[in-house]
Amino acid sequence: MSFSAWAAEEVTKAEVDSQHLEKIGTITTTSKATSPLDAKAELSRQADEKGGRYFRVISGREHGRISATAEVYK
């Protein structure tokens, strides 16, 4: 089984709207993320833990580390 077969997927606002996805929470990356890919992997893992199938990044910044906030959907 590949990582993408079970991990929460990133979606856009247009996908959230067109698929009528239900928001179930908000998550943030930890201080461990050092690249955008690390941050997305962390957000996907956290979304999985919340029972979400999708996440949408709503903010992010780089300050030596990558931090991001995302909404989780099912």
C-alpha cells in the first residue's frame, strides 16, 4: 500500500466547495517541518489522526522552519 492510498489528501477551496466537504477541525504543523513537503506530510498525518480524508492549507510561513495551518475535512 502506498502512502497516498491511505493518507489525507490536500484539496483546494474550489474542491471543498464543489464536493460540499464537511469541516471537522483545524491543525498546525510542529516546529519539525523544514521543507514544504515535510509540512504537508505532517498535516496529512494530523488530518488522518482527526479522522479526516482531506486538508486545505489556510496559512503558512517560513522562519527557519515551515509552519502551516490547515482545515480538516471529511
